[in-house]
Amino acid sequence: MSRQEVENLKLMFERPTEPVFVPKGDRKATFKVPNTYLSSRYKPLGPALQTRFGEEAEEQINVNKISLPNTRQFEELGRREPFSVFLPFHRELAANLITLMMGMKSVSDLTSLCCYVRDRINPFLFNYALSVAMLHRPDTQGTDIPNFAESFPEKFVDGAVFSNAREEAAIVPEGSRMPIELPRDYSASDLEPENRIAYFREDLGVNLHHWHWHLVYPIEGPREIVAKDRRGELFYYMHQQIVARYDIERLCNKLPRVLPLADLKQPMKEAYFPKLDSLVASRAWPARSPNMVCKDLNRPANRLKQDLDDMTRWTDRLHEAINSGFIRLENGSQQTLNAPNGLDEGIDVLGNLLEANILSLNRPYYGNLHNMGHIFIGYVHDPDHRYLENFSPMNDSAINMRDPIFYRWHKFIDDVFHKYKSTIPRYTVQQLEYQPVRISSTNIEVAGGPTNTLQTFWQQSDLDLSRGMDFAPRGPIRVRFTHLQHSDFNYRIQANNSSRNAIQGTCRIFLAPNNDERGLPIPFTEHRKLFIELDRFIVTLNPGSNEIVRRSTDSSVTIPFERTFRNLDLNRPVGANELEQFNFCGCGWPQHMLIPKGTAEGYPCTLFVMISNIEGDLIDQDLSGQCSDSSSFCGIKDRLYPDRRSMGYPFDREPRTGVNTLREFLTPNMMTQNVTIRFTDRTVVRGSGSTA
């Protein structure tokens, strides 16, 4: 395998509906394929087309003819249909295609397979399967998968932009093209209260994080890909943290915390009109009007028939497992939920049951609760396919976080997890304290600003759409979007080690709002669920006083802007180790969304810092050369999750008896600090230092 072969394979992501023989990328490279590989539309014209486009290309890539497996099943999903990892039929196709791609003996053979199937099958299915395969094949892990927003901008950009983009590309020379500005508010007006937080829901980086997480953690596929360490628990924790962040954003915008969608038979008051056009499917994404109600699904075209009552049955069975402390296995036996197979907690098992991935120990009995909830909501506008409508954004992991109902559904899923957490032993003082360690102060410092005042504002950044603009003139086509941003800051922590020796500990940093939507203090049993993780890292404490300084940009939760948007031409890692981890590092919460928006007058929050005992934290493993960006949300590639504690510790369980406030919860190795998040309504253009 050569590096060039992998670079060639990466061109498969360019302009997803243009044939492989059309020049792609800055290299203007075309794949010269055997005539039998061409789709039925182009096969009669094969020699003429390959000659024509070969003359236009600056480079030709010869593709070997191999013995091809039967791929007809993948053509059962139409080229112009949307694709969803939540739909069982689509998921099965994806799992089979991933398995096929993983089984190719070499990159050369994989390229041949891709050249054959790419122009025959659904582009979204192809992109998803190839992305998962390249992330996990040993011989392709060192390449950088293109930004999904660049391959399919239709999922992230107002549909009205594309006509302007094509005009700009057709008329204006490549070097003189200007970015097309995307309005900050385009899916609703201020008459809709939910639009106050559209900047969070519709943020490109937030949605790209969710898409990339589901690439790293697919629901189905070869078991060695799906069965990552503590995968079920991470499904719970990553989504719980998203909902907690969403709640804080709501409070910052004078909206109440989100209510769980506990009954799909009740009207959903939230509407959503996505304003997205599908370039591949050639139709707009369906909208959802206010107060729509889910109904039984009967869509033969999607091989989907499901009764809404099944959701209640599955929910009752999960609650039965939580209450009884054991789960029913398919062979009729029972397994303790709390500590199966040496796991610290049953949260991992419960997470797999709820997500209904292939690790679920009894899918026939516990069902498909999480995924099917997305499906019922995604088809609420056309449950029996009488209007021939496709699913709404709720069914697409790349864009479902745009929809307000996503957070209500996941708040319901969170409540199931929280019920389980309420049944396990509460942390004792001994499990929380770290005897030699006492934190005496903790502060946040922002350059040029007052201590303990975080600063947020708007920023404009550019995204190149040209890789996803099929059959359009070549050259960059940029859109300029506006997103939340914050000033970089440092944590400064003073900690004392009363022992005679140097010791290590894990520094854990969280943030939570002080008050609820009424301006009242939040009871700690609920307050703990609103703490969002900002960072987690190992510290060494020498005897006596220690000062710990940590940059916000080093957060274990986030990845830098460049990794979120996966610019393949700029900011690319150099060196084998860094490059090998680049794809896995694409999974992570966007750095620009680390801090909630706050308010103009300053939104009061509590910063929580804890240094926990390393003996209960440390996972003994070699992490040299491994990407640890966003390990809190994404784990570490080919390694164990880098913290032995339960995810969300120390806030993941009910507080010990007698603790009703955060102050009562604290032990000497913890410290809180009142901080303010002050939002300034100004807009800065990325890279220019100027205000728009």
C-alpha cells in the first residue's frame, strides 16, 4: 500500500454524484476504469467519455479489474433517496457494505470496488460506509476524511444559497469570487421563541460533531468496529452533555429548560421548518408543523411497519430491568444489570440496550427505543407514505440536532439513564475526597478582561462548498456563516499537597448555571444534571503549594476549529503519528462552542474544580502518539476510555443522604468559583481581526 493509493481513494468523496471518470480534486485526477465498471447509463458511451474527460484531466488513475462480489443489494436504495442510520433497512445495507469494504485485501482492491459501486448506489450510503471503513481499516487510518459539510453542503446550508453559488461560480473568475453570506437566522423569525437558540441547534460544528461521533461509533457493522470500550456508556454521556449544554443555552436566552418527550401520542408543540434543499434527492427537506402527533408507521417503500404502542412496551421493559436489577437474555436466562462481566456499572449495558446497537443483549425483547423514536418523529408528517414524502431532519444524524424536538427526545432518553443512576450506591465522602489534597482557590483569566468573566461574541468563518457542488464550474465556492465564539482563557488553580511525596490526580472542571428559569437556586439533585464538562487532565502535585495553569484550548472535550471543519488543504498535520490520528480527532465538540452564550449583562454560573485520587482514575495504557483531543466525548482510538471513573463523575449519581446543595456536596479537594459569561453583540471575521 502506498500513501498515493490512499490519497486517490479519498477523491471518492469529491462531488458525490459526478461519475468517477470526471476529474476530481485540485489534482484534476480522473479514474480510468474498465468499461464493465461503468453504470448502465454510461457504459454504451464508455470509451468516448473516458477519452473526453481523460484529456481534460491533469492525472489519470488506472483502476485494476478485480473479481467483484455481488453488490446488487446496495442498489435497492435509490440513488436519489435520503439515507438514515436509524432506519433498519438502511442500517443493514450500510453494515453489509462496511463489512465488504473492510474485507478488501488491499487499498487497490478497495479502490476498484469503490469505482464499481460509487456511481450505482446511493451517495449518502456510499459516503457513510467508506468513511467508517477508512476510519477503521489499518491501511487507510492515516488519511484525512473530507469534511462532510463540504461533500454534502445541502445538509448544513440554507437552500437559497445554491443558486447564488452557481451564479458566482459561472460568472466570476476563480480568483475574484466573494464569499456568499449565510444569514444567521433563516429557519424562523423572532416570533418563534425557539429561534433564540437556533445559533446552537443549527451550528455547523455542533452538527458535524454528532455526525462524526456516529462514524466512530456505528450502530451496526463488523463487531470489532462497533464494540469499542464503554461504548454504551459513552452513548449516554455524550448525549446527556449535549442536552445539559442545550438547557444552559435556553436559560441564557430566557427560555425554560427542555421538557422530555415522554409520550409520542401527545402533540408536539415544537415546529421545525429546516429551509434545506437536497441537491442529491432534488427536493426540499420536509417540515413539521406545530402540534403534530406520531402515528403507527406503515411505509412499505422503506420496509418499515411499526406500532406506536411498541415504544411503550420497550420503555416498560427497560424500566423493569432497572427496577429489578437484571435483564432478560434471549436464551431465557437473566443477567445482573449492575456488574456484568466485570463492568463497573450496568450503564454500559443499558446504553447498548437503549441505542439498540448490535451489542444489545436482547434486541427482540428490549426493542429499538432510541432509534425508533427518531423514526416516528421523522415520519410524523407522512406515516403511511400517502404523500410520498421522505423523512425530516430528525432521521439524519448529520442534521437532527437542528430540530428542537431532538432535545426533548433525548431528555426522555436521559431520564431513563438517570433512573438507573438513582438505583446504584451514592458516592460516599471517602469516594469523593483525596486525603492529601486541598484546593484553596480557582479562577478564570481572560487576557485584557476582568477575572472570572468569560467573554462571548459572534464570529464569521468561511466554508468551501465546491467539493459538494456537482456539475458546477470548478474552483472554490465559499459561504460565510456566523457562529458563537469566546475569548481564549486560562484556569489558574491553587492546590496544596499535605503529603511528603509528589502525587498525581485528575483535575476535573465543570460549569453550571446558578439559578433556574425563575431565578431561584436549583435543588442539587437536579442541579448536578446541568454541570457541563469543560476539561479533564492529569496533574502532578509536589509537596506543599502548587499552581496549576491550564489553557481553555487544551480542553479534553473539544477539537480545534480546523479539525471540526477538516480543511484538507490547510492546517493539515505533518508527520506519521499526528496524521494517523487526524481522522479520529475529527470527533469532538467544536472549540468555538465550549462556553455557553451568556447574556449582555453577564450570566452567573458556577465553576467547579476537583482533583480526584489517581488510584481510582488511572487507566494503565500507552498513549504515546495517540490523539487525546475530545477524549471525554470520543474516547481514544484503539485504547481504553482514559478514565476509570464513571463518565460524569462526580455528578453522575444522586448525592449522599443529607446533601441538598452544592456547598454541602463539596469535599476539600473540590472548589467552586462564581463566574460570569458576558456576551457582546459584535461580529468578528475569522482571520482578519476586523469586525464585520
